Amino acid sequence: MGAAGRDFHNFNVCFRENTEYDVVAFTAAQIPGIARRIYPAILSGSAYPNGIPICPEDDLAKMIEDKRVEEVVLAYSDLSYSDVMHKASTALGCGADFRLMNPWVTMLKSKLPVVSICAVRTGAGKSTVTRKICSVAKNLGLRFSVVRHPMPYGELTKQVAQRFRTYEDLDRYDCTIEEREEYEPHIDAGNTVYAGVDYGKVLAEAENDVDMVVWDGGNNDLPFYEPTIHVVVTDPHRPGDELLYYPSEINVRMADAIIINKVDTARLSDVETVEKNVRSLNQKAEIFRANSSISVQNSELIKGKRVLVVEDGPTVTHGGMHSSAGAIAANKFGAREMVDPRPYAVGSIKRPFEKYPQLSNVLPAMGYNDSQINDLRETIRKVECDLVIVGTSINLKRLIGFAQPSVRVTYEIESPDFESWIKNRFKTLHG
């Protein structure tokens, strides 16, 4: 059971060449448009010459019965504990075992040091932490490759092992908006990013001519590579989620360093709740507080305006947030009104508002395929507003084009204590 990422990785590492198992299907959830495909033979190996079907998760019970399934393996992230048990109950009620895999069994071991950055929820701010770690490494003269958690939503045979150094690489691989949000900031900083479907092949490429590998995690998932240093980011805007979501608690228990992010915009009591919770799970990790510093070029354009706020899609959908950096900027710089985008939503953009009722006055930047990107473009063009505030980490206007004037929100982590800690760890690792 997956969402086009962890599921493929677990299969490749633990099941592809394992003759004790016959994998009859993958199920797909969370991401629109990723079911009804085939996990191709080029990836699934000689035991599966016709590939393996990828079916909607809603078909799970029927598949267990029709294919006489004996075991169901959960292989995706950012699920509440109650959701995990509902899925387990579906499998168990149909007569199949339900399995959560030991993360160490699924981790590949690099010949180089690995720094992994993971989180307890989607949208906690791990990308800013990754960028800070890369900046510290660069200032120390260390060579590194960034390996990003997979987002293989297109043609899988073309995404086996990818390298991103330029914007042209993004176009060559037909990257979705979600992929661009993760890759563009690294490209802007001069970092090379690797991703794909087969993370053994990805690792072999990423290890060339560098001193270490930086694992840039996705959602709240666990690293695919065995970490030398494991950094976990928490979010006091969602206090308690570190105890209630899978696999958040595992990440915290494994951590060498835990960052409580966004303390500049969170309530102190919530910061203290998160700190108490993570310390109860891990007595050895270093705990750091960090600001998530927001800036907007031409911020004076926001004051007094009716604005459309476009937020990072995963953060405000399966991440469960009602808003993010764009809304913070709108309030900080004096917007008169945040326009409700729901009456203007076109096609597939309507569905996130139906599925995630916490959304009202922000527009998720959904763009998992060309059709959805077109729907997003038309939705923005229809909204009656003075200004668009782009809260994603990419130049959305350059990518999709819309008539309204716009400003971009950028955000970076500020934590001198963590910066000093990771610098000292790097010096110890590399002399």
C-alpha cells in the first residue's frame, strides 16, 4: 500500500528478488492520478515480466479476496494512527496479515556519511533545514550530493534515476509543481539533486566525487539510506502530531538532533508541548529551537490589497494545515482581505476543497500532472483580486502564467545553535 515512493522502494529492496513472495499489486493513495498504471518490468525484475499493476487503494478489500492475498504491507507516510488502524482492519477483516516494516531493513547503506533530514509532518519546514545544512557543508569546503525522497508521478521507465542541475533538467523530466518546489531552491543554490524510483541506482550516481550524501526527506517518511546523522524537524503549529502520526514517532526516536521550527510564529505553550513530547521519546537527542524567517520582495505591494494566497499543496492538503507561509505574509504585511478561492476553482482544483475542509481562504498549488496544472492556471486567472501572494518555493508565475501582479514569499531557518552543532559534527566526520 503506497503513494508512489516508499512502496516502490520497499519492493525494490526487500521483495524484488525475494522468491518467498509473490507481489500481486501496489495500491495508490494520497496523490491524484497515480493509480491505473503498471510498475514496469524494467523495475520489477525477472520474476514479473509483465510488471505489477498499481490499483486504487479503495479496491484493497476486493483485491485481497480475488487474488487470495496473505499479507498487506503499509508503505507510505503522514497517516494518523487511527488511519493506520483502519487500513489494518480492512486487511485483517478480509483475512490478510497487516505489516509495518522495520525501517532498518529497508535502508540502503552508503559508502559515504549520510545526513538525513526528516520531519514529523508534511510542511514542518525540513526543506529549509536541508538548505541550511547544505550551506554549512559548502562553507566548510565539503562536496555533497542531495538525494530527494521520490515523487515518481509520471512515466516510471523515464524516472529510474534522475539528476537535476539546471531548470532545463526540470523540463526534460516533465517535473510536476511538487517536484519543482523541492528541486528549484537547490538548483538556485548550485546543489545537484538526485531522485527517481530505484534508489540503489540513485545512490550509486549520487556517491560519485563527493564527500557525503544529504538525504532530503519527504512528508514525514523515514530515510531510504542508513543515516550517520539523523535530523528531525517538528512543527509547533501542530503540537502533539509527533505522537499521533505514522511514522513521526519513529523518526523522533531515531533522531540525533530535533529541531522545533517556526517558534517565531507559534504559541510558547505549543513549543513547550512539542519539546516535552519529543524529550519523552528520545532522551539523547539534541533539541534546538528555530525561527522560520519569512521575507517578501516588494512587500509594500501587499498593504491594503485584496490578495489571493497560493500555498504549498502538500502542506495544506495531506499535511492538514489550514494555511502556511503565504497567509503569514498576508497578515504580516497588511493585506485587506484574503480572497476565498473556492467559488473560482476549476476541474480537479475543486477536489482538494472537498477532501480537506480546513481550506477556505488559501489555494493549494496542486500540479501533479499537466491537466491539473492547467486547472490551477485557470483557477488563478479567474480569481478577482489585486495581487497574488505565492507562498510556494518556486516562481509559479513563470511556470504557469497569470495576469494578476504577484509577490513571492521566501522563508529560511534561523537557529545559530543548530548551525554550530551541525558544523562541529561535520568537522568531526571529515577532520
